Amino acid sequence: MIGEMLEVLGATPQYGQDVEDRFGWFRAVNGSKKFHGFFNMNTGKEDASRYGLIRQWNYRDRAAFGRGRCGLYDGFAGELFPTKIRHDQALRMFMMELCRAVSFEFDREEEVHGVLGYRFVANEQTMDDVCFEDKEFLPRGVINVTDCKDGAPLFASYPHFFAADERYAAEMEGMHPDGERHQSFVTIEPKTGTVLRSSIRLQINALLQRYSGVALYQDAPRSYVPLLWYSKSFDLPQEEAIKLRSLLDVSQLEPTGKSENR
């Protein structure tokens, strides 16, 4: 009976999409070419500073939820950046896992394989839940991604509740937040916009609370339980860094004189 119901639900379109009979955070990654969806991004032809900036994701320029600018997809995808990056500017990067663009701010200069870059880090406000219509206020550092994940009751944070309200980590054993290990960042060579190093780190949490219908949860304390955390990292290969250094060296050369026509 249940199997037949799931087959019917799976074939019933809802809001233009089929209803899945199962859920997994990385389920769509397994061999799927459509996992990331369809991106429409700026080529920089009319404005070079907008090169790589996302205009639409899956044919929409904003999420169906989220207030004001919070629901806009106006951020860089993370692989392509314009030239002439300044350290006094904030970079908005689109994070597909959160269905929103978030701000990365300049942290420090960093050298990667002999190439000097600007390191931008996700600020503490990234995980503030001000962008979503919640029935109740969430303390700093955790956001509700239920609408972003097809209704699954999940909440996102930095790993080990880094930069979050202390009450989250206090409710769980083994939490040791560390900025070097748990903060998201991207290091960019400013002249060319080349990504030298990056790491996007997220933790997925489930809300545990009392439920009178199940004896096991009748006295359960209200808490956010970490299910997993992961890091999507990139480090420019050394051979590519050598090529980039050569390109930068050539660009710094100045002509020593003018040729004469004879």
C-alpha cells in the first residue's frame, strides 16, 4: 500500500516539479550532470566588473522565499571573478546550498605558491536568519534552509557552530569551533581575478525537540543536532601558479625606449 502511494506521489507534479520519494543532502550529486542546475551569468562585455556575476539560476533571478535583497542570486559563482579586485570591496558569492548570495569581506593578504592574493572570508552575518520568514527567532549563527531543501527540516551553520551563539555548541558534546578550520574563504589574485585557494564549509543540523506522540522524544531537549559538515576546497596546482607568475611578471614589464623607423 505504502509503495503504491509513493509511486503515485512521485508521478504527481507539484509546483512544476516531481515529488521525490526519498531525500539525501548529496543524493543529487551521484553522477548527475544537472545537480548544479542552469546558470545564466554575466560575460563582462558591457561592464568588466560584472564578469562571472550570476543573473539567473534555474531561470529565476531570485528565490521564491526571502525578503528584499536576501532572495536575490546576485553573486559570483566562486570560479570566475573579474579583474582588478580591490581589498576594500565586499564580494557577494552565491551559495547554492543556501539558495542565496552572501558577503565575503577582505581578511588579509596571502601567498599561494609564490603568488600574492587577497583572502576574503564569509562574515559572521552570513548565517544570520534575517532573510527568512520564520515563525520564531533563531539565535545568531544558524539559518533555516527548509524552503531551500524541498521542505526538509534542516538548518545550516558553520562547522562546529563557528561564529554562532554559544548556546548551540554548549548543547552538544565535541564542538570545538576554530576559524582556520571552519570558516569559509576564497583567496584571489587581484589583477587577474584568478582563484588561488578556496574552501566553502557548511554544517547541516536537524532540530530535535519534544514530541508527545513518540515516547522516545517526550522529554527530548530542544537542540540543533549536527548531522554532518563538509568542505568544498580548491588549491591552484603549482604548475598553474608558475604560469600565472610568469604572466604577472610580463605584465609588469615596461618598454625601455621607442623604436625608430628607418
